[in-house]
Amino acid sequence: MDCNTGIGVNRPGNLVRCLGSIVGILALASLGGQLVKLFTGRPNLYGLIPLFNLDAESNLPTFYSSLLLLFAALLLALIGVLKSRLKEPCALHWWILALGFLYLAIDEAAKLHELMSRPTTTLLGGGTNGIFYRTWVLPAGALVILAGLFFLRFWLRLPGKTRFLFALAAVTYVGAAAGLEVLAGHYAERNGFDTLVYIGLATLEETLEMVAIVVFIHALLQYIETQYGQIRLCLVPLPPQDRKV
């Protein structure tokens, strides 16, 4: 099969810069919209403010974040396929990661993690819970710790650069999704959502989550390139007699 005319990702850095640039554009659009809403009292502006609001659901940032997570899941599944076919170690770990990121992609769109808030609040006695105003972070934090312990040996086996980028992405994502989420929720409980501080915290949280996914995608693309060579999509036309109109 000749792949010379295929579509290839010869320079993963170019793709990563493109993905990161879109994150920056979405963050600036969201921040600008929230500032317009705060200082002019116009919450809609022809639908543009909710369309780009990083702290809202079912809009462009949510869709893009889900796509990033889905792309990461596909890359992880690709590595899992290669590991399985070549009978290399840790293939199962790559497949588990792929399923995990697939769940995260669905969760980003459907906000499934927020379903944990009500039962967790009930277990804690009901009402608000101070710094843990958004109580879903408690069970989510426990799951993160368990996942970290499970993947520790797998992570230690990775090449040095990949290991560093994986750690950087994980710390950034968890720190934003849990740490900044806790701070933003606690602040909103005391001072409300329509303040400069909350807007800044919410924007930073969602932006860092997407940046972390882009860093992780960068790590995966580099890993594939160094371990298996270029990524190419081959489009091989059928002979004329085999084509259907």
C-alpha cells in the first residue's frame, strides 16, 4: 500500500499550536463576554455571551473541550491497538486510559459528575459545606487518588519526556478541575457569581482544563512519533471496475 499521497501529521507541534490557539480564542471571547455582561448588564448580546461562556453548558467551549478529550481517547486507543498487535507490555493500561478519556468526553458534554453532588451532600448532612460547596469534588478526588495509585508503575515505565508531560497535564487538569473549582464555588457561595473575582477564577479554571488536555495530546503525538513513526491517513482509491456510483 502506497501512503505517499496520504494525509499525514508530520509535525505534531503545528497541530498542538493550532489546538492551543483555539483555546486562547475561546478564553478571550468568554472573558470579554462576561465583562460586557458585568459592566453593561446585557447578559445575552444577540446570543454571543452564552455561546462563548466557559462557565456555561451546551455551547462552543463545551463542544470543543469534549472534542479535545475525544481526540485524546482516539490517540490512546491507537496506541492500545499498536501495543496489542505488537504484544508489547502495558497494552491494557492504554486501553483503560482510552475508555477513561471517552468517559471524560461524555461527561464534559453531559456534566455527569455533578450528579454526585446531591448524594454526597446528603451524606455530609445536607446544606452547603463551606470550601466544599461543590461536593462532587470529594468522590472525584478519591477516584483520582485510586487512579494515580493504579497507574503509578505504568507511568514510571514511560520515556522521560512523556512521563513529564503526562504529569504536567494531570497536575494542571486536576488542579483546575478540583482545586480552582473548589475555590470558585466557595467564593460564589459567599459573594455571588457576578463578580470580577469569580469570573476570573471560572475562566482560569476552564482554560487550564483545556490547556492540560492539549498538553496531554502533545505528549501522545510525540510518543507515537518517537515509538512508531509518522501518523498517516492513507486514502487508496479502488480500481475503476470496483467502484460503485
